[in-house]
Amino acid sequence: MSARYAHGLVIGKFYPPHAGHHHLVDTAAEQCALVTVVVAASSVESIPLALRTAWLREAHPQPHVVVAPVVDDIEIDYDDPEIWAAHVEVFRHALALAHGGLAPDVDAVFSSEAYGPELARRFGGAHVAVDPDRVRHPVSGTMVRDDPVAAWPWLSPAVRAHLAWRVVVVGAESTGTTTLARALAAHYAARGGVWAATRWVPEYGRTYCEEKLALARRTAKAAGAPEPWLDDLEWEPEEFTLIAHRQLGWEEAAARTGSPVLFCDTDALATALWHERYLGTVSPEVLRVHERARHDLWIHTSVDGVPFEQDGWRDGEHVRHGMDRRLRAELADRGLPHIVVSGPHEERLTAAVRAVDDLVAAGRRFASPL
């Protein structure tokens, strides 16, 4: 079946993109041999243009859909013909850059906005209205910015990963970090709706350590040597960097398919302190992973009120008090938003839920669009 239009145009801020935007682009892609999606972001907005562009390219991999980013800092006034002309000039510039220096003619403009017909007229193409009353996808960029939780069903995995509140549970050995992370995820999942998919990310360092010890034991057995134990393992700086990257990778994958809150059992900051514990210094490479990650709240599980339990993997009671002090100092010195929970598990869970509820209630902050 031949395309109805040779070249279709979609223009928007996509701040951020949602299901309505994706339906608009897909509709254009079904009817056109070529579609250009102009992402027009202003420099005052708080989601980078490059990120919005990447999100749209991921959501629309069709070979005939071209995403064209451009900065548009011109004010909005639909009653001013000079401002209209200035915007169209910016859009034509984006088209030219996206198509090798020459802007192709536009045969149709696809839009769900009231300004769509005028935009189409200025490009000399037909106007195709797509769900203008937002019946199919009752969502808007303003709604997403005002209430991401309410808009969650209409967000793509990449946008969800960006907007999810990420809560890190950190603590010394045998302070219940895993127990608390798991309990928090179960608590929010029980709320149902968008919360039903609430997930927690386990500690990759533990998995790595188990695999490292298993390999050492197989090697020793093959050589006829005594079976090594955890204390016999030797560590290299690169291993901690690998652990930090893998932990963040697990987190990114979980955030794409989860609820508005993701719980993480440890992070790269804690990994950097374990590097210090075994090798004597904090790793700059691991700290760079920590600085690259975006987390919203740390819950520090105190040693107070939790007896030490040796499970065969832990260093010992003498180590956990020092690690507890180091974690508390790092969180405070770096000015990271955090709470310290202590006492029985039920009290820790209650305090943690209260802090997470407050975090979500405060909402996300976005710069106002032009």
C-alpha cells in the first residue's frame, strides 16, 4: 500500500514525551513515506534536548522516521505573525540539518494542538488532526510534569527510568539492608495500580563475591590445594569498578519496567567504601560511577538495634561499626538527602515508608517551558 503523503512533519517540545506523542508520530509514520519529528526545546527547560531526542529515537526506530533536535528560545504568541515566522524559520533550519542541508517540502503536518492548522498552512501542507481531544491518550506534557505518578501508564520505559524516584538502602554488614529493601518494595507493590510493579535491585557485589569464591575453590580443587575461604580472596581495584557499573546497570534495567519508586540495595558510594575497606583507599573510578548515577534518597540502616549474624560471608562485628560510621559521615559530608533508621525492623520500615511518601508527595521539579 502506497503512502498517502510523501513527507509528514511532527513538531513538539516532548517535555517529556508520552503516549500521546508516540501515537502522533506512529500515525504520521503509517501515512507518510518520510516523517520528520522536530524536537523544539528551549534552553531554560530542565530536560536536556539530547535526552528527549534519544527517547524519541528509541521509541520510534522506523527507518523512515527522522528525529530532528533544535533549540527554540523564541517566545510563544500565537497571535503575532512575526513570532510565527520566526518559529517556522527555526523549524525549517532543523529540517535542513536533519536532511543534509536542504529542507524537503512538507506535504502534511500532523498535530493534536489547536495551532496545527496554522502551522500546516505556513508549511504549505495539509493538516492531519490526531486525537485532538486526547480521548485515546488522556495525557499531556503538563500533566506529566505536574504529576508523574498519575501519568505513569502513558510513559515509555526510558522516560519512566528517568522520572522514577530512586531510593538507596545502605548500611554496614548485618544491618538488614536487603530485608528493608525487599520489604519496601513489597509494601508499595501492595498498593496496586501503577505501584504493583514496584521493584528492588539486589546487591550485585554479593553475587560477584559468590562467583569469585566459587571460581577460587574450583581452581584450588583442580590444583589439589586447600579450599579457600572469603578471607583468602585477593581484590583488584578494577573489580570494584566492575561491581559499581554492573550495579548501576541492574538499576537502570529495573527502573525501565518498575513503578514510580525503585529501591536499591546499595550503590556505588557504598562500593567505594568497600574498596577502602579492602584496598586502603576510596576509589576515584567508583566515585565517578556514584556521581553519574541519580538517586533521590538514601536510607541508612544503623547497627543500633540489630544483632550481628555471621552468614559465612561477613567480615565480623568489629568491622561493621567502623563501616557504619564511615557511611554516616559520607552521607552527611556530601550533603546527600538521607535518613537513619534504627530499632526493630517494623520501626525501620515505618520510618522509611514515611520518608519515601514525603519524597513522592514533594513531586518532581521541572523548569517552566516557554
